[in-house]
Amino acid sequence: MMSDNEKCRDRNSVTMDIPLLPLRDVVVFPHMIVPLFVGRERSIAALESAMKEEKEIFMVAQKSAQKDDPGEDEIYRIGTIGIIIQLLRLPDGTVKVLVEGKKRGIVREYLSCEEYFLVRAEELEETGNTEEVKIEALMRSIRESFETYAKMTKKVHLEMVGTIASIEDPSKLADVVISQVNAKLEDKQKILEISDVPERMETIYELMLSEIEILNVEEKIKRRVKKQMDKTQKDYYLNEQMRAIQKEMGEKDDFKNEIAELEKRLKQKTLSEEAHKKVKQEIKKMQMMAPMSAEATVVRNYIDWLLDMPWSEQTENKHTLRESEAILEEDHYGLKQVKERIIEYLAVQTLVKKNKGPILCLVGPPGVGKTSIAKSVARATNRKFVRLSLGGVRDEAEIRGHRRTYIGAMPGKIVQLLKKAGTNNPVFCLDEVDKLSSDFRGDPSSALLEVLDPEQNSAFNDNYLEVDYDLSDIMFITTANVLQTIPAPLQDRMEVIRLAGYTEPEKLNIAKRFLVTKEMEANGLKGSGVVFTDGALLTIIRQYTREAGVRNLEREIASVCRKVARTIVTDGGKKRIRISSKSIQGYLSVPKFRHGETEGRDEIGLTIGLAWTEVGGELLVIETSLMQGTGKMTLTGKLGDVMQESAQAALTYVRAHAKQFGLPVDFYKETDIHVHVPEGAIPKDGPSAGIAMATSIASAFMRRKVRGDLAMTGEITLRGRVLPIGGLKEKLLAAHRGEIRTVIIPKDNEKDLADVPANVLKNLNVILVEHVDEVLKHALLSEEETKGQADPGNEATPQDTDPGAEARSLPPAA
């Protein structure tokens, strides 16, 4: 009995027992010389066995290239019987072999051999009609089509075209041509299995025509894509090629889907007639563009902006008038005028279908609640709230947007925030409108003229959108600290509501109702038993803050809460802590301000004026000293031009009425006058300190004291008339905070007293004057009263004894 090895080597000359070499991703045809790299052990063993004999090897493609160890059923039955021309062993253990296909063969039986595939194969005889005319026609057609294919694919050497032209054997021609064509493995195997020569040639010719058609389409696609692309867009080449392939194959195009989606959104969206027409035009223009071009991206973004804008979306006020009023009262204490205006607007809106939104300008010092009342208005009217801070904005395009011709162009902030709100009737807060500036890029305040004009804003035109947009339903609320820096035309378009500083009782109520609760919750003290007494809050208001608003008050309360939280954590556990006026200094250290201490006693040459600032009213101390000299007048304290002129006018009035005041006509010739307003680092200006300066100068020369519990404000003329001033409410609030008992104001300002809170007027004795003589009558003590209060240690000597004596002045008010 023969061993397995002997059986593997046995060759039957009739049935042709031959080693089989399974091939991956390749089909070897007769007349084809091809190099193969062999790495599988069984395949190498088959080659070695063939080399020992007649070098014949049966090459058959396997059905799946992923199989490393294919079975009999995973190998095709028909292959090519070939000869090993050369075999070379490589250092990595693999083998490079050069083989030549000779003839077709078919596997009849797999023989038992463990080392490699050994099969019993039979040569396939070629059949078919040998009609010369048909064969010649097929050969000619195949040669011509192959020549065309070779020119188009550029993967076939031109020498091969000449070689094929010289082949006269039809079977060889077919096999050589198919070996050079880039076809699928299944197609090549199908052709290998065809033994009928004319049929094989026809199949090859059909395949050639199909490949040529595919190459034509590829070339067409390449040309189309190349036309669409710029030199700078080579990176997009592959994507464009895929798109073009999809288009050629009739598959859905993403670009078409995108346009269809935009058209669908346009049908569902309610736009103005102008905007609807514009979107249709832009979609039509977009259809004509290359999908990946820069212009198409610009148009797509523009259409998105137009479709995303809230053209008809609105929020309805579900609150009754009483509910809206309750919400405003719940969120803010005071601010009566603003609340009344909002309630009036809501009342009119219930009666009128179309009511233009109000354009309010809230003017007041920092910290009085201008921005927060705007948020509260949105809540009370059930509207969305958007806020635009205008502080430092100096570019007109921030309001109107850029034109689409610019790279990266966008709409202005007005349009951007409306898109964010999602409705066309929000409460729109334009914060810090007095802080706008302008430069070479334009004037934003001029751009706001259209936005805030009720007669124009129904057709607001943003540079980017290029269509009119209706802003008339928006409730605009602007905020500012001062009106002087707002251009007059812009002021004219807004309804100005002044918010003065809070009085002491108002601050106490705000602290109790809002600030203490807010800060205790923020610092983890809610429900911890910590209690602020009214006395503690009043102490903080009087001795640790001096402001028109409540911002610093909130900071001081927060500071106390943090220290209380530290105490609770340090001591462990929760305990009841009562914060009183006596214990407040332990939390906040030394008081920062002297509350209720004006300038103490009555003094010569020292007068208390009233000033208006951006943060509310302030007490203004004016000191006058006399010394020997040549009649020169010195003004210090960083006074502005208007304030210096007021001092000159005051001195001129005193000199002109010297006889009336009991002074020699030349009293000033040998005396220098120095007028100083303390806190010299702070700029001061304005005419309202005129009567205070006149009183201070007259007091110094007449040696009569000025009442220390009295303050005054008013402009002086050379004839002694007292002219009206502005900011009376803030000034009286400052006098009330400083515990001034009497205030002298111009007679013409009597109408402004209606704006002053009743509890402030109750504690003030307001004297109305028309002339400086009335001021001096009320402000100066008589000579007897002055002498009766004289103190040799502190008071200046009479003028006739020491003309240059300086009236004793007190430290400046904090």
C-alpha cells in the first residue's frame, strides 16, 4: 500500500492529477504570464511539489478573498493549467513565482493529500462555430474597442495594443484582451468558464463596451467637476466627484433636498410680502449656483436669516390689569411713575387692537433699578425680554448691520436679538444709551433715530436683510444716567422718565423686602434664624453707604451675611443670630460716613450748597478765607468755567452792594479772597452754586456767621436775581439724607416740588426766594447772634482788627 506522500506525487497520464493553487482576487487566463506572491503553507507546498515534477500547476480563483484556508466548496471548479517559469524564495518566508497560463481545465475530483490541494483535472476543449466572417468581425470589433479602452484608461501600455493587433488566434485574442481589462473577479471567472470561442468573444466585447461607457461617464463627470471648481478648491474635488456620480446615477441630490427644504419652510412661514418675494428670488438664484461655491453659502445664510426672523410670531398678555400691576409692585418698591406709564399702556392696549409700543427713557443714578424694572415690565406684560448694552458702541453697523457684499457680514444687534427672542413684540432694553460714542465708522446714535421713532420704525431697514421690518410692536425701554450726553434729536423721540435716588425709608423697605432675602439665600442663610433689625439696616444705610441707589447697600448686606456664615460654620451647628445697630460695627468695622453731621456749628465764610451728580444729589461745602493782599481772587477745588464765573458774579454783586452790607467802598482793595470747594480731586461745574458762593463771600466780609443747618441752591445774576436750577428732587433728597433742616431754593422751582416725596418735604423747611437779599436774610445770623456765639479759641477776630483773618472751615463732606 502507498503512503500519502507517494500518492501525492503519483501522476496519472490520462486523468492529470495535479497540485492546485487557490488564488485570491485574481483570475489567470491561458497565454497570460503573471507574477504571484504566495504565502500560505499549503500553496507553497503545492508549488514545491510541482517544481519536483513537470512544473505544472492548476490555478483556480477562490470565491472569497477573505478566506485564508478555503475548503473545496469555496474554490471555483474551472481554472487554468499553467507552467511555473520561475520560483524565488523571499527572506520573510513567502515565495514569488512567475507562471504562464496554458489551457483551461476543470476539477473533476479532489484527491486525498494533507500537504496541499491535489486534484484530478481535465482539460477543457474549446468549441463553437468557426465561421470565418463572424470570427473576423468579432476580432476586429474587439481590437478597435480595446484600442479605445487603452486610450481612455491610460493604464494599458500602448505596446499591448500593437501586440493584440498582431494576434490571429481568436481564442488567444480573447484571453489576452480580457486579462488587460479592469473587470470584476466574477465577470472574469464567467468568461474563463466559457469554452465556446465566439460566445466568449461576444461576452468580452459587451464587457469592453460597458467599461468604455463607464470611462466616458467618468470623463464627463471629471470635466463637469473641473468646470465647477476653482484652483483654490482642489480639496473639495473628491466630494464634488461623488456628488456628480450620484447625479449621473439618478440618486437623490443633497443640494436639491436643501432647496426643497427651504421652499417648504417658505410655504409654512408667514412673511411680509416684500420678504416673501425676496426669499423666492434668492432660492431661484441659489438653484443656479454650484453647491459648494462661496456665493451659494452667502445666499443660503441670507435665506436662513430671513426665514428665522419672527415676522408674525407674538406673545399675548394673559394677565389682567390688576395682575400686571401686582407683578410690578412685587418686583420693585417705589418707581411709581414708570409703573403708572406701563399700566396706562396696557389699559390702552385692551381697548385698541393695534397700539404702538411705547419708547421710554429711564434716566437716573446707578443702582436705582432701571434695568431690573425693564425685566419686570416684560414679566408683567408676558413678553420676552432682550437687552442690548450700548456702552462703548461706536460702530453704526452694530445697529444696522453690514451689507452682504462684505465677507462675514451679519445683521445688526437689533435683528440678532429679535431672532433670539423669537417674537416681534418683546420688551427691548437699550442699556446705557448715554454711553454711545462715534468715530470714523459712523454714529450709532444717529442709527437709533430710526429705531426709536414711532413714525419710522414700522419700516426699519437693516443693511443685511435689505427688506423692511416692523419694530412698532416692540416696547423699547432705554436707560441712562444723564441726559446731557444723549443727542437732542434722540431725546426728542423718547418719553423721558426721571428716576431720582431713593429716600431713607424707601431704602429701608427695599432692604427688608428684597436685599436681605436675596443675600441670605445667596450665602446659605435661608431658614438659619439670622435676623436683621430695622436699626441695623438704618445704620448700614446712614453710616456705611452714601448713594442714590441701593447697590452699595446690597454689597454691605452681603458682607454681613458672609461674616455671619463664617461664624455659623466656625461655631458648628445653627444658632439664632440677631444683627442689631449695636452689633453692626463688629461686622463692618469703622463707619465710613458721618450721618447727620453737616458742618456742626454756625461758621463765618462757610456755606452748604447742593449739587447734582450722576449718582444723585450731594452736599457741597463752600469755604471763603480773607487775607491781606491786593484784591486778588483765588478759586480752588477743580472748578469748571461756569462755576468760576458764578464766583466772579457773586463777588461783583457783593462789591456793587457794599454800602448796603455796611462795608467800605474800597473794602476789597487790600484783601485777597480765596474761595475753596473741598474734595479737590473731583471736578465740579455748573451755575447752581451761585447764591451759596455769594453767601460765603458776604459772610466772610461782613463777619456774620452762616447757619450750619441750612443748605441752598440757585444761580445768581449781577443784579442779584436768583434763577431756577435743575435736579431739585435729587438735591432735596441729599439734604434730607444729611439731616439739613432748611433749604433755600429759587422761587421758579416751586413747580418741581410736586416730584419730591411727601415724607422728605415734611422734614424740610423749604424757603422760596427771588433775590440774593432774601437769601442773606435767611442764611446769615445777626451781628448780635454772631458775637453771642464767639469763641476766642476758634473764631477769627473782627475784620477791623485783622483784615486777613481766615474764617475757620470744617473738613470737606465725604
